[in-house]
Amino acid sequence: MYICHVCGFNKLDEPPWGDDGKTASFSICSCCGVEFGYEDATEKGLINYRDKWLNNGAKWFNESKRPESWDVQEQLKRINFR
């Protein structure tokens, strides 16, 4: 499993930026809804998207994928903040 660098969700089926870390997959994170390669193409875009997601209540994009005991603060610990 792979980790979303926007929200820290650790159950992505494929790497958000390919095996080389440079090729966007354009897939969607089930948790925050970011489209890899579009909204996260720059560091500023990534931070803006994360801030918007958090400020809107950290709602799940695909609620059916949400773990029962989900904790946004624990999930965010999986990513590096700048």
C-alpha cells in the first residue's frame, strides 16, 4: 500500500507519483480526493489543497473506504509538513 502525501492515507493501491516518484498517476485519493499530478503538482498546490481539505472538516472523498476508527490527527502524522 502507498501513502497520500496530502492527507497521509496509507491504503492507496498505486503510488501517487509512479514507481520513479516523478510520473503522476492522476488517480484520486479515497480520503482527501486529491488528483495526483493535478492539485499536488507543486508544493504550494499540495499545501493549499491540504489546508482546504482540513478547513472543510477533513471529509472523506469516498466514505465507503473510511476505516471505522479513523483519526485524522494520527493519519496526518504519516506525512511531512513544511
